[in-house]
Amino acid sequence: MGNSEMARANRHLDTTRKMKEMLPRFFMRMMERRFNNEPLAWCMVGVPPELLKAFDLLFEWPENFSTICASRLIAPHFIEVAETDGYSTELCSYVTNTMGYCKLFVEKGEAPPESPLPGGMGTPSMLLGSGFICEPRWKWFQSIATRFFNVPVYSSDPLAPPWDVDPRDPRIENHYLCLLREDLAGQIKFLERETGKKLDRHHLREILILSHQALAYWRDTLSLRKNVPTPMGSTDYFHAIIPQMYLVGEQEAVDFYREMYEEVKERSAMKKGIVEDEKYRFIWFGLPPWFNMGVFNYLESFGAVFVYESTYNVGDYFEVDVSDPLEAIVRRTWQRAVWMHDYGAEAMPEICNPAVFGGFVGSSLLEELVRDFKIDGAIMNLTRSCRAISFGEVHTKNRLAKLGIPSLIFESDMADPRLWSDAQIKTRLHAFLETVEKAKQGGR
Amino acid sequence: MEDSDNHLFKENPTIAENNRRIRRLKKESGKPVIGYLCCFAPPEMISAAGALPFRLTGIPGGDNSEADAYIEPYGCAYARNILARAVRGDYDFLDGLVISHSCDMVQRLYGIWNYYHPLPYSYLFNVPHQLTPWAQRFYKRELIFFKDSLEKFTGQEITETALRKEIDSYNHNRTLIRDLYALRRVNPPLIKGSEMLNLLLAGGVMPAEDFSFLLETTLAEIRRRHNEQTTGPRILGWGSIMDDPALYRLIEKAGGSVVADDTCIGMRLWEKNIPLPGDLYNGFLEQYFIDFQCPRTDRGPGIKRFDYLLERIDQYDIDGVVGYIISFCDPHKFDYPDLRDLLKKEGIPMLLIDDNYSFEPAEALMTRLEAFIEML
């Protein structure tokens, strides 16, 4: 594999292109505060970003940092450092990327110069983990705190009900709500202790209101992708999730997602697609290959567009009463769990997420998606180093086949380009497009 | 060390034998058979509900192709093998399935298994990943739900008396197993690691009373053994599930003695008894959650989480550790660098074997083991 095979994404929306100015402004703000030695939390997706805002806490998302390292093709360097330290190639490449980064950071006493962001991720004063989605997330921060940064760790533990229990049974509901409430209380106690600040519930409520406004625009934007031709594709989608991590709870995020919604709505009204001739409408399953997001543009060049993605998907949006903001976070989490449960959580029950992202393999959701988004096929990235997200792809393929929808599973990774086999994958993509074409001609 | 007449010591209790035994028991007793994976849901409860608990094991190196139609090729080969066997009908005697949420793979295996091959009874025993007070409360509530679901399925109330009786039987076995482990502390050990593992595997597929008999007769036999031979370096086996003695046999063939372990079918389950009399649910909490040293449970950062292992190394006078990790076993793969560094600091050599649940190629493994044991 040569780096020349990797292509960066071209985006179609003016709004997402504007992020080039918006995000650096945010990072500069954070950097200035880092120089003032303010406490810095490294966080995992699953930690409610609204809480971080409420504590006015500086934060980094190692997972997102890893996607940036991947997109700049720096990740293999960090991953190899971790591998020489004994971390297996099978472990999550977000993790190994970060572990390599940490090792170099500690050796040099500062961010390694090859870091993609100026100053990289700063020295953490605490680690805020979340066990949502997968177990490597438990072990990851445990390892960082053991080997590199001996700082306090709080990992939240948002369990979700198995697929075959009734989450509406009051006993079951109470069982999980108790855990969620107590876990959130533990998280807040930890943050109060580490920041020396008391949680201002009124402030948190205001943040939640802004956060939910932004998310409602995001949900409505994604719904517009049902239109033919689709007004928005995956390159914009995967880029537009970033403000949800860094800016949610701020007016700037509301403005961003409103602007995006208006742009996508206008494109829908004008029937302005992302390709000249939209031939195939696909669902994307799994994490994207961050090192080669141009693959989406490559498929677009054959008239193939993605109108839905299974990962980082906020799913349905829940109207929750924010008068008690902590209960609102708990209820939001629980409602999402119940929503996913209703759609079939046999392959991925762990979607209980107190933040805003999720994944899904809700098998009966597939029927709705195929119908509402006019799906012709599905492409799935079987990520070797992230089994948690790719688990269920074979099951989803089986379910789609019953609906007469062809699908392709190809093997690669999200951050490690060494697992990308360009010729092989493109050959398979071409063959798949032919299959879809035949299926369409055959009227399924 | 003398050879034994006990067939368990000479060969693996074959899968076919286990299946024949459980079918016969099922027929004779009229009780349903409930298969289980992992150790967070107490098997005592299954027994007290009037069912036969049956610990599901795989066949290392077995054919997993039947699993490909349902789950991805990247994943724990042990779990894939279990599913392949279920699809093939190898577990056709099962009436129920209990899977604990120990790791991601088996948690999700639960849904897929039940979706495609549902059994009359199934339960996912959900387990928090931390030991916080609220996680412990969750575990205890989960015990109640588990009890309720078993009662509903078998129609038999799990009375406190029945539960105490089962715990008492299991405690008796725990005591006997500790007695057997004590015979491994002497040098040379009176019982081989492969023999011990065979015993424990046999115990997973038979009622507690039958296991007691097996343990008692074995103990009596072992105590008659004479330590005439010298033995090689004393090895502790650490890592992923070990449901076949193949690796221990290779170690023994290479000149080492496996005298202690830290795997899930090993000392972990038998280290202490559940206090009787006492709060039974607190007893389960401590036995199967707090004190059960699976790396999937977050015990906080730092190397103190390995203190129990250092104690064991000291107790059993260990010369070296052989780590065994099944491919894609994240919890162990994460712990390996920390443990390797700690053992190095303590002067305990460690060899890591990364395996796709096949113990193959045996020649290559043997070469590595011989080199390691020679070094010790």
C-alpha cells in the first residue's frame, strides 16, 4: 500500500467547508487556555459533552484525535510505537494510535512534533472514560493511567438491556435507570472534586437546551437525505459530526446546524444532488476509513451515494424535560436504549449512550430505512481492529438479503491504513456496483 | 510421579462422553439442561431451580465455518467455535442458555445465537464493568431477575433452603479443589496441571454431588502418590479461557510443571467458599463479581490490580509465567504490557503465546516452550 492511494474527501456543502475556519478558532481558544494550565480532561465518546461545558472544562477526545491522525496518515507511526510497546495489532487502532502518541509524549516531555494539531493533545489532568459500546474503552484509560499519565480516572458504565427483555417492564426500567442515575451522580462528584467547582444545574440546563436545539437541526438535516437526489453525502456527514463533540451546548453549534439544515433543505427543494446522475443509494455500515475518505468520492464518481450511516448516528431525537438537567441526561440515554431495543438490538445491545452518538444494527429499522431512504444496497467496513462496531454486519447482511437488498462487506480499518488494500477493495466495489445494477434492473 | 488409573488423567473427557453423560442425566432426572458461558451468573442458582447447569466449552482447532453465516470472521475463535457447535446441533440436549456479559464477544453472541437458534430458555446476565457501590447494587438486582427467570422457566421456586444446599455442595467442592491445589505447592507437585484442568473441566458438566465424588476419589488417589521424580521449572498459566489441557501438556512435555493458574476455568472460582450462614446474595456478589479476577472488570489504573497474581506466584513458588491469549481477546491483550513489565520488575520471566484457539502449530509452540523452560 502506498500513501498515494489514499485520498482526502471532497465535501459538497458550503456549511461543512466553513468548518475549516470554525474549528481552528475553537482549537486556538482551547490552546490559549492550556497555556494557562487549566485542568484538561481526556474524554471518550459517551461522556456527555454538555457536562464538560457546564464545568467549563478543557477537553480532548482521543478518539477524534485518532481520526485526525488517521486522515493525515500519521496514525501508522503512532500505532507502530504502541506495537513495539507490546500492544497487539488486533487492538482498536484509535487506542494504539493514542498509546503510541502517549509513549512519545512522555519520552519527549511534550507533544510529539508530528502531531496533527498544533500542540497535539496536552497533558491530561484527568481521564473521563465511558464503557459505552465496547470493552477496549475500559481498558484504554486504565492503561494510559497505568503507563503514561498517573491521573485520576472516572469511567462511566452505562449498561443497556439485552435484546430479549422488555425495557418497558417497570422493574427492568428501574433496574437500568438506577444504574444510569447513580453512575451520572458519580461522574459529577468526580468532576466537582477534580475541578473544585460545584455543578451549576441552571447553567447545565441552558447548555442542554442549546445542545438539543443543535441536535434537532441535525436530525432534521439527516431526514432530508431521504430526498432523491440526496442533497448530502457521507463526506459531509462524517465531517459534520465534529461540532457535536467540541461545540455542542454553544450557540455557535446551533447556528452551524441550522445553517446546514437550511442549506440541505434548499438543495432538496432545488433537487440538487451531490452527483450529476444519482444511480445507486446506499447505507454505510461501520466506521469509515478515515485515512481514505476519498473512497466516498470515488464511489460518487460512479453515481453511488450514501444516504445513511450506521455510525456516529444520533438516531431519533428525544424530547426530554430539561427542568431537571441530570434527569434529562439519564432519560435521554434511556429513551435511546429503548428506541434501539424496539428496533432489535440482538447484535448490538450496547447503544446506551449518554452523549449523542451511537451505532445501530436495529434489524427492523432496516426495513424502514430501505423504504424511506429508497435504498439500493449497503456497504460495510469490517474493521479488523474494531470488532465492537463491525459485529452484526453479517447479521445485517442476512437481514438485508431478506429484503432483497444486496450488500458488500469488505475488510479494512478505521485508522490503520496498513489494512487498506486499494486494488482489492476497488475490485470488490466495482463488482458490487454491477450486482446492484443487475438487482435494480431485475426489479428485485 | 505415578501414572493414574483415573481415565481423566490419561485423556480428555471427550465431548462425546460429556454429551452422553448429560443426556443420560437429563433422561434419568427429567431436569432441563441449561448451558452457560462465563462465571458471573451463579450455577448454584441453576441447580437450585431444578435444572442441570452445563458449562459450555469449545473444541480448539475445531471447524468454525458454520459460524460464518452469522458472525464476522474477526472475533474470538473460542466464541465462534461455541456458535458453530450450536449451529451444528452439538448442543441439542440444551433446554436453556445463560451467557454472562463478560466480554463484548459473548454478550453479542447471545443475541445472535438466540435470534437464529432460539432455545426454550435464555438469559443474558448483565454485569457492570466496575465495582462501584451502584455497580454492586446492579449485580444484586440482576441476581434477583435471574432467579425469577429461572423459576418461571422450571416452575420450581428457588427457596433459600435449596440455594443453601447447593452452595454447600459447591463449597465442599471448592474446599476439595483447594486441597488439590495445595498438593501442587509441594515440589515436585503431586498433580499435573493438565490433570487438574481435566478435573475442573469434568466438574463443569456434572452435578455438584457427582463432582464431589470425583474430587474425593481423586484426592485420595493423589495422596497415595509418591514424589519420586524430579520436576522442571514451576509454571503459572495466565490468560484467556483454557478449556483444553493441550497447552499444559506441551509445557509438561517441554519439561515444565504447571502448578498454578490464572484463567477462568482455574483457581479463580475456587479460592474461597461462600460464607454459610450468611447473606447468600452478598456471597454471590463477592464470589462471582468482586473477587472474580477477570480482566474485563475495571479495577482501576495502576499495577495494584495484579497484586493477587503476585501473591499466587509467591504461594506457588513460581519460576515463570506462560501467558496464553486467544486472538482478539481484548481484556487480556490490554493487560499484557502492564503485566509483562511488572513481572520483569519482579524478576519473573514471562512467555506470551498468542493463539487462534488451536494450539497449533504444536511443533512451533513446543520449540518456544522448550526454549523458555530451558532458560528458567
